[in-house]
Amino acid sequence: MLGTAAALAVLTALRAPETVLVVGGFTAMTTSLAISDLHPRNQLITLGLGAPLSLASLATGAVLTTYPTAAS
């Protein structure tokens, strides 16, 4: 929760548009929930790999919204 709140606070302070707030909040939630490693170093590696993959997934979904067959 703190990570998501911090991400949204920073994006709000930067006056980011609503779509960026949604993507930032979603990315923060996804990466924080996906990390179950016990060691901080492994958590950092997982976070480093998870954030770009999450953003790529969101970008792909956004591109495919105009193609319902491919999106499903």
C-alpha cells in the first residue's frame, strides 16, 4: 500500500494525466504483490524485471484495444 501511495503521490505532484496515474498505480500494485522473495537483493531483481514487463503488458493491451479478436 505504501508503494502504491508513494507512486501516486509523486505522479500527482508532477501533475501527470489520469491515464498515467492509473498505469503508475497498477504497476506499483502488480510489482509489489508479485514479489515474494525473502532476500532484499532478490526482491530488487524481481522488481527490476517486473516493472518493465508490467508496463509492456499494459502497452500491448492498449494497442490491442482496437482489435477485439486479438485482444481476447
